[in-house]
Amino acid sequence: MLRKIFILASLSLIIVSTNAQVVKRVLLEEFTTAHCGFCPTRSFDCEWWTEHHMDNAILISHHANFGKDAMTSQMAADYAGTWDGPSGSAPTLTVDRSDGHDSIAPWNESPTDIIVTADTLNWGPLAETRIAAGSNVAISINGSYNSSTRTIAGTITANFVASPSSGDLRFGLILAEDSVVGDSTGLTSLYDQKCYVLNDPTYPELYLKTSPIPYYMHRHVSREAIFGTWGQAGIIPASPITGFNYVAPFNYVLPLTYDTTGFGNNVSLNNIELVAYVAYHDVPNINNRRILNATHVMLNDITATSISEQDWVNKIKIGPNPTTGKLTLDFYQENIGVININLIDIEGKKIQHVLNGTISNGNWKRTLNLDGLANGIYFIEIISDTHRVTKKIILSK
């Protein structure tokens, strides 16, 4: 019950500063591994705290700082090697890669020791202080996913509403995978989680389990630093202009699996999360790489421009256009599904049903006869289970 009492008490401590310009989201970066028997309880504490601050907190788990496991990425190893928490141990955690010692304003800090033990009593008040202080930079993610090539593409935008201290400001973009479960059929699974606390009913997910725990679900696993471990330099100037949109494009091909051991499961698109942030990068002072603000989006929620839909549209060929009366429609159907194709006049009336039914995947062709129609502009409306598109055609006899 201790963790629940603390969470309820901590919520009452958050008083949003009247000086806050934009909503602040703290980035919590937990260091853990499957070999760390003390990590599961702290991981659940982090998860519950984040859920109770879901509008203002983002959680990522780096599998490093206590040896390595099947989920250790180069990014995680770089972070652990740079900060190297107490005796290189886990569980440990960073809050915005900062200790919250403010010198001028919440975004002008002089951190001294950014990594702490992953105990809510240690980092909870710090995180709440940063949430209450707000941030001076708004961040957004826009993008799309191409299901054919498994390519995630888009942009990160940062807009400063108040001037930060001058420095090397960078965009960061981390891809994380949630709910990672390994295949425990092997003699020794690289995903099974050691756990030293199995008799505490406060943690029902662990209660009376055996260690190591097979088919353990690892949450928010950091997989890739798309802009590199320490972010993309050269886009945001040392002294940003307030009100100006700074934009960082990105392009990343999502692999089928991140595991090379043969024990991991394929990547599920439903579990992919993009976490973007703006941070300082001080080369000589590794403790001065604090994060000003962060945001995140699940891959399934990216809807700005659907590349997969655009690919589908590009595969629809109608010609000749303009036409004298005969028109050929070619299109490709990726999966079995319902297709409804109609010819519509300029007033929006359906004047011909070209196709209406379930078709299998593959290339399809239909010929339209427009001989009985008057010259003018018409539209071909194509509706599938997932897409809808309208193509303009010109009839000129």
C-alpha cells in the first residue's frame, strides 16, 4: 500500500506554475535488465507513477547498467556507459537527465548528479517540480507509416515561447517497443526476468511467481535512437527565435524483429512508440545534457499523412485521361476485402456502378464505357475497407 499512498499524496503536491508557458512532460529513463532481481518492483512503481501523471510523464526503459540482456540497444549501452550510476547498478533512473537544481529558471539548470535510484520517494518530488514549472518549448510529432516498406517518416517540430539559455540544443527521437515478451521455450531464455520480491501482495503481477519469471512483459523498451544517441545537432540555433518553428525530418525502417538470438518475437506495430524531445548537449559536462521538454505518440496514432494510403492511391491507374469514351481502370488490392467503385458526375450523382463486392488480393482491371455520356468532368470514386479516393476524369469526344 505504500506506493499507492505515495502516489495519492504526490498528486496533491502538483501546483502548476503561473509562469509556465507550455505543458511540460518529464522524460523518465529507467535503467534495468532481465538479470536485475531488484528491478521489477521499481519498474512497476515507475509504471504506476507514470499512469497517474499520464498527461505529463513519459517512461522509457533502457536495458543496461546492470550487465546486458537481449534488449540492450547501443543507445542504452551508450547512456549507461556515459552516466554509470552508483557502482554501475540498477535499478536507477533519470528525470529529464537533470537533478532539478535551478539556477535561473526551470530550463536553465546546472545539474550535478542526474542518475538516482529508481525509488519513487527519491525521484517523484523532482519530477513533480519539473511538471509544475512548465517548459518554454512546445514539441510535436507528425508522420506516417508505409506498411509496404515498413518505413516511418515524418517531422519533429519545436517552437520556443520563451528564450532558453544559449547552448547546443538538439532534437532527440527514441523509438520504444512496449510489452516485449521473449520465447521461454529455450533452455535459458534471455528475456525471463529475475525477481527477488515475490511475496509482496502489493505487486500482484509478481506475487507468488517463481524467479526467473517466464514470459515476463517488458514495458517501454528503448530500441533505437533515430537521431543518434545524443540527438540531431545543427537545426536549432544556439539562441532560438521565439515563435519560430524548427523542424527535424526523420525516416526509419522498422525491422521485423530487434532480436538476433532467435528467442524474440516479431515487432508488433501496436506496441511501437515514438518519443521526441529537445535537450542541451554539453560535450565536456556529461551532467549538463538536460531535456527541456518531450512528447510521444504511438505509431498507430500517427495520422497526419498516410503514406500507406498514398502508395495505394499511386497504384491506381486510370487512362487515357482525357478520354474519348473508353477508360481503363487498373488498381492493386493488397488484401482480400470489399471494393466499391462508382462513376460520379460533377453534381455528385452516381451514374454507374463499376464494381461492388469482395475481391481477392492482386492486380485488377476494369473497362468503363462512357459513350452515352455528355462531354465534361466526371469522377471515379474508389472505396476499400481502409481507404477512400476520388479521381477526376475528363470526357472529350
